[in-house]
Amino acid sequence: MSALTIGTNPRARHAFGRLVVSEARIARRRPTGVAVALGVPLVLLVIFGCIPATTRPEAALGGISFFNLYVPSLLLFGLIAVGLAVLPQQLAGYRQQGVLRRMSTTPAPPSWLLAAQMTVNMALAAAGIVLLLGLGAGVFGLALPHTAGEWLIALLTLVLTAGATLGLGLCVAAVAGTPQVANALTIVLFYPMAFFSGLYVPIQEIHSTVISDLAKVLPTGAGFTALHAAFSGQSPGLRPLLVLAAWAIGASVAAVRLFRWE
């Protein structure tokens, strides 16, 4: 049953809604992923926000504070955590338990389960972003984008980065037979993605042509470039957005082709 059918069929909408609620309840009973996706960025935000030196403008950083430079990295980290630390393990667990196979024998299309998982994880990512921005601006003086254009760039960047990270997570889930295999594969992706998001050290501070070139073509590097520009009142140009769109589309197509229900 297609998404169009769900939208026009009240019974299908109701059934899909119940599936989403069920997946949300399951996610609540397994708080580890939620703690990583929401708790870790929030704790880091509070720690850096409470250090006066990080909230003062720095000439070396173009007149912005380290705190303002770091928040885009925390936003990206939340998306990485949702896409790579939450989604693959859940779907790999379903495959190991035979849930995916049983879904293929029910009237509900198996694709509904993937759609429900994506819905729950997108909601989790959105909640984390709102929490970080609200707390950062309301308590620690985070400078948010000022104009509608800057907000549009920031929102588009977050959506495309979410698409890229969730797509990569689906690729892992597509081939992982167990949560243990999924965890091993996500580790290979998670730490490099976090590094190029600027979580460990601002990419601008690394004077390496190789690192700089990689940052331009990897999703979190492109995401950081675009978000940093939006929060600094600058234009990122089209390149980072096109890189993000290519990753989001490419990873999603690869996941669809690779995904197995057995």
C-alpha cells in the first residue's frame, strides 16, 4: 500500500498511526538510544554553556564565540546518533527476532514498519534540535539565525543531514543480521561522521588539506559548513547543500536496493 493510499484511506491512516505509536512505545522502553541522541548533546551544551570563556566572542573565530561554533556540531551529533546509533540496532533486532519476516505475511505492508521507524526517529531528532536551540538561546545566549533566509538554510541543512544519516543507518540495517553486527558497522561510520561534524575539534582549526577536502564531500562536514554559515549570518553557497542532497538520495536508494526482510 503506497503512501498516497495511506493519505486517502482513513482505515489505513488509523492502522499506520497505531503502528507509529507502537514503535514510539518500544523506543521509550529502550532508553539507551534516546539517552545518546538527546542526553549527550544536552549535557555537552550545558557544560560548554557554563564555561564563561566559551561564550565570549573570539577574534580567531571570526568574532563569534566557541559556544556558537560548537552548537551546530551538537545538532549534527544528535542526527548522527539517531541515524546510526538508534535506527540500525532496532531494525537489526527485528530481523533477528523474525519481526520483519512476519510483517511480510500480514496485510500491513512491511514498508510501513520502515516508515514508522523513520517517523519516530525523525520526531526524536526534531525534539533534540528544538531542545538544544531553545536551551542554548534561552539560557546561554546562543545567537540564532537572524533572517528568514538564514533560517531556511539551517532548516534545509538539518533536513538533508537527517536524510543522509538516516539513509546511512538504513544501509547498515539493510545488511546487518543481528544488533551486534549493526553495532560493529555503525561504529565504523559513527566516529568519522562525528569527527567531521566538528564535535572533537573545529574543522577550521585542523590545517590539513586532506581533512579539508574530505570535510567538503562527507555529509557531516558539509552539514557543519552550511549550519555554521547560517548561524554566523553568512552564505554557505550551494555546494554543501548539493553534497547533502546527494548523500541523502544515494543512501536512501542504496538502502532500498539492499534491504532484506529475512
